[in-house]
Amino acid sequence: MHPLLLMISAGMGLAAPPTRVEGNPSSPVRVVIYEDLQCSDCAAFRKMLDEKLLPRYGSKVAFEHRDFPLAKHSWA
């Protein structure tokens, strides 16, 4: 088993609605994912989400995606 580090910040606009939800949308367990579509680290996380997290936890967890464009990416 590999550890998964989740970082939470109260100042990131947690009240913003998700752009999409994957997994079980009615689950009381929610993982909120802030992502920039031009970010290489976000792309690596996407691969892990598709290959490991959704197959294992998709029926038990709601994965909420929210836009978090980084200033360094002009097209984000």
C-alpha cells in the first residue's frame, strides 16, 4: 500500500461548486480535487485517479473536481 497525501486549505474557496463529480455522487465521503488542466502534476494525479483510486474507491467515494487555474498557465 502506498500512502496518499491530501492537502487541505481553508482559503481555497471550498464553497465553490464542483465542475464535475466522479465516483458515487451520493456518498457522504468526498474528496475535493483542485486542478489546473495545464499542470503536469495534475496530469500525473489524473493518471493515478484513473488507474488506482476510481477502480478501488469509485463506488464508495465522491471525487469532486474544481477548477484552480494557476497564474503561470495562460490558457488555464
